[in-house]
Amino acid sequence: MTDKRFVLLNMEDNIFVCCERVLAGVELLLEDKLVRVNTNIDIGHKIARKILSPGEKIIKYGAAIGSATDVIGVGEHVHMHNVKSDYIPSHTRQNKIEDK
């Protein structure tokens, strides 16, 4: 059984997607494992379904969407700080000023 605030989109996925904001410190049941969330997780964000190793593909909708850049533990936030796109550069909301 998995907490109703998270959804598994495809059985091949190694992440869950958040459907309702969850605050740091909350304990969740993820596939019958009790996991404590260590950061706030916003709607639409992902958490790890299993331990992910650096270089391991992040699978969503049954397709690779990027690769882990660090070890990501079960229930940890999966986002730009620990994932890189294998297809396009990752972008931030900060503007970059280029020297000419």
C-alpha cells in the first residue's frame, strides 16, 4: 500500500509523483515501507521509489527522463538538485549574464 498523496504512473517507474503537498518530517507508507520525508514536496514533484545510484536512469511514465547525479534514497525528493537531463540542458530560474 502507498500513501494516497503519491501516485505511481507506470509500474516501470522508479519514482512516485506527489498529488498533494507534503511537508518535511511527515512519515509516509510507500509500498508497505515507512519513510520519513526530509524536505517539503510540492504537487507534481517526484520522490524516489527505490534507492537510485549516480548515473541510474530516472523513469517516469515508463520512459527515462534523466539520470541521477547523486545517491537518492527511498522517499527523497527527485529534482534538479540530484538529476540531470540526458537530452537537454537543465535550466534554472536565474538569468545568466554572459561576459562579452
